[in-house]
Amino acid sequence: MQFYIFMVVILWLKTYITQLSQFNLGVQGVLQHFLLLINPFGSTLLFLGIAFFSRKRKTFWLMIIYSLMSILLYANTVFYRSFSDFLTWPTIFSGKNLGDMGGSILALLEPYDFLFFIDVFVVLFLLKSKKLTITEKEIGRRKLIGIFSLALGMSFLNLAVAETDRPQLLTRGFDRNYIVKYLGLYNYIIYDAVESTRASAQRVLADSNDMTEVLNFTKSHFAEPNPEYFGIAEGLNVIYIHLESIEEFLIGYELHGEEVTPFLNSLVEDENTLYFENFFHQVGQGKTADAEFMMDNSLYGLPQGAAFMTKGRNTYHALPAILNQHGNYTSAVFHGNGGGFWNRLEIYKSFGYDYFFDANYFYMPEGELAEYGLNDKPFFKQSAYLLEQLPEPFYAKFITVTNHHPYKLDEELATIDKAETGDASVDGYFQTARYADEALEEFFQYLEESGLLDRTLIVMYGDHYAISENHNEAMAQILGKEEITDVDHVHRQRVPLFIRIPGIEGKTISKYAGQIDVQPTVLHLLGIDTSDYIHFGTDILSDEHVEIVPFRNGNFVSPDIFGIDGQYYDPITGTEILEEEILQQAEKIQLAVEYELSLSDQVVNGDLL
């Protein structure tokens, strides 16, 4: 028993030191440091305690388990040095990413790496030389129950405390770094095994009847392209700009007598730009990742968690792959954050992207960093050189980060004063939004000077809401309302959508649409027929586009009816709909929305493509 306790303490400390020194987990504050310290303890007690189930040779099995855990710790350390990410079970069993390391493994080794195993060899030497003798004793049932009760109790306590600092940690699962930071490497391994098993089970249980049902729906749901716009951008480069947390109310909004987003405002009136004023985000728990998922695939995100995290190895009818097949497009993503965030390193390969320029490709000095990566101005400036290396035609996506919660910006970078509601998040939001707007203007200037502006279709979209319902009191002040009602809150799920095409006649379009609709719209603009693809959105510019926008939670919006938590409202007056005829219509829409979401979930969960 003493030997077991000794090995638990050594492995616990070794794991803590490794997590602190070898992984860039972004640990901040006393609570996070405390969690990092305690999170290996429960799992170490649990795993090493398995040795007690052996009737004989408990020491042997204890050393085997200890050695395997040390190997896992070291393997993740080496993998992290190359990919800034942690091993997953699919990666281990498929060799994916491991093969990419190839002969570079030697270059990843450090002189001090022997320290990962020195404890194992020292203990083995002492046991072999009989300088350390251990009596094999049967462990009583009470002690065994005590060990596992303590292990599970510590793990559940760890999770409970972690949830106070990062709610929905396991259900959203948006970054393996966060799982390791809050729960520890060994608990992450359990979490990843559960998620991998669940994904495999859903894939195995899918059958051909599921696909027949999906095909029937998407064929009947298809909207013929508008001949006025079909092929109008054929052969052009494509640039997507992911506008982090930009809500539609910012367009034209003035604070302290100043426009918050003067450049975006100017694009509304631009002669080459279509602006969609009733465009809604449709994200769930995946938020940013869900927005990307819909924009590239015209599939809905999952009702829980993020497809980016759990469905990275699926087959997709994604935009980069389609563009490569139909126009030999080169595709790339630019993002000033680590590639492991949202599992982008893995899932982008399934989408068919050729290149992913993550934080490893950018110079990232401390003074130019936002909460989630490189600030937008240096990000666009540095991206320009990389963009110039892409063969044309290309599809390039830029993911911005400065305008991200908690909306903090160094004062020397701010060019507008904060709002004065007394709510820190709301007040700072306008400074980061202005900064993002200025960064966009600088990038457009570069595109114009380089000549790219005249040969590129540009799509800019807000990814999700910025200010949650927890800040309704402050937002009521901002919007000049007495209070924010449920209907007001749904109206605030609008995000901007700009589509700029050289030579087009620009205008504002009032149709209701969502992120699910952008991919088929863009493909039709490029002259690519989408009728043979499994997409759940429809071309916004088509006369057959249906103006019903489902939300991931089953709510929906349309020009005439808002469906919110089983109740139906007039979107103009905000009053609840009570007329029987309109209620029946609303309930039909509700059933259709739920059916559409369920079919998309079948495609994603069953890997039906």
C-alpha cells in the first residue's frame, strides 16, 4: 500500500509539472492553477488502483500501468511540440497526423526527455537489486472501496469546480487544451475515448434507408438558381471573412455621435455589394465552429457539442472540395490561433482544404495578441504575404479574433470611447468592433492595391451573437428600449452578410435567410449546379428560396412568425399569436423545422455522405 501511495504521488507530480511546463494551456488565475495541480490526482489514484484487482503480482501490474501512463504522457508531449494539440484515439489507431511527423520526430526530442522515464528505471533497478522490497499483501475490500471512492470523488470535485470557471466544459468540448487544463491529461483520454466510441456507434447504426430519406428531402427542398445571378462570378477567386461576434445592429449604429463601424456601413451602399439585412446566425453550442461548419457544408451543427470536435473524420460535400473539383481552386484558411483549437487541424482535411495557416505561420509578439490569437490588423497584414503565394483561382477564409468576448482592447489601440452602461462586456464591445472594422478597411485597401479586389468574390459574415441574454439590461440602454423581450432577443440574432462581386449592381436584400443558405448561394454565383449535393440550405437569391430560418434549438424565424420555445409571436408587434388559423400554420412550420434538423443530424452523426 505504501508503494502504491509513493507511485501515485510521483506520477501525480510528474504529470502536473509536464502539464505546466510542456503544454501551452493558457492557465490564468489562482483557480485555474489550483485545478491544474489537483486534476491528475484523481485519475492517477484510479488508474494505478486497477493493479489491486490482480490476485497476484500486484507490483508487476502497478509498474506496467505506471509505465503506460508515462508513455502516454510523453507521447502527448512530443505530439504537442509538433501540432500544439493532444493525441486522440482515432489519431493513434489511424496513424493520421502521426505520419505527418515522419522523420521530424528526432527534431522534436529534447535533451531533458529522459526525465520522463528516469523514475521508472530507478524503481525497476531498486526492485531488481532488491534494495527495494515489497510485500505482496491482499488489499481488503474496505481499502479498495476507499481508494476508488476517493479517486472518483476527487474527479467529480475537479469537474464541479471546473464547471464554475468554464460552464458546459464537456458538452461543448470546443478545445482539447481546455479539457486538459481543467480536467488533466488522463481524464481527457477517458473523455476522448467516450466521444470516439459514441461517434463510431452512431456511424455503425446508420443505414441506407436514412440516406434515402435525406435525398428525398434535399431534392424536394432544392431551389432553382436565379438566372440573373447564376454564374455571374464564374472563375473569380473567393474570399470568406469570418466576422467574429459582429451583430447586425452595429451596422449604422452610432455611439457618442460616431459610427462604430464606418467601413462596414460604407459597404452597405457599395455599388458592387449585396447586403442581407435579415440574415441570422444558426449556431448551437459550437458557436464559431458551428458557423464555419454551416458556411462550408450547408449542414446544421449538432444539438450538443460541436461537429468540429467529434465528426472530424466524416466525409463532407464541403465548399473547398467542390471548388477544387469544378474549378481547380486552391483552398486555404488563415487564423492567428493554434490549429488544435476546435480541432481545425483534423476537420479541415475532411473538408478538402489544401492549406491551414495557423499561429505557427505568424509572428505573434505579446503586445499584438487578443484573447484568442493575433489581433486583426497584424493578422491581415501578415496574411497578405501568404495569400500572394496561393495559385489562382483560390478560396481563402480569414478568421478574425479581436472582437471576441470579453471585448478587451489595449487603450492605445482604441479609437472610440467605451459605452457607459456599467456592464464591462457591453461597454468594451464597441471598441473591439471598431478595431475589427478598421482592420477590414486596411485589408480591402491591400486587395485594391494588389488588384485582387477586381477578380475576387468576397463573402463577409457574422458568426454568432456577441452579447448574451445575461446582459439584457445594458443592451436595453444601448438599443434605447425599456427592456429586451424574448422577441427582441430573437431579432438580435441577426448578423451581417455581405457578398461583394465586381461589376454587380449592389443593393440591400430583405429576404430572411441563415448561414445554412450561404454555400449554395455562393456556388450558384460561381456557376456551379448544387442539385446533386446534400445541402440543407437554399440559394438566397432564388425565387424559390423559402424564408424560414431554423435555429439549432428548434426555434425559428420567418417574416410573419417567430417560434420561440413552443410559443408563436408576431415579429413586428412582438405580441403572442392566438388566432387559430395562424397557430396551425406555425405548428406546421415547427414540425418541418424539427424534421429538417433531425435529417441533418442523421447525415452528420451517421456519416451518411
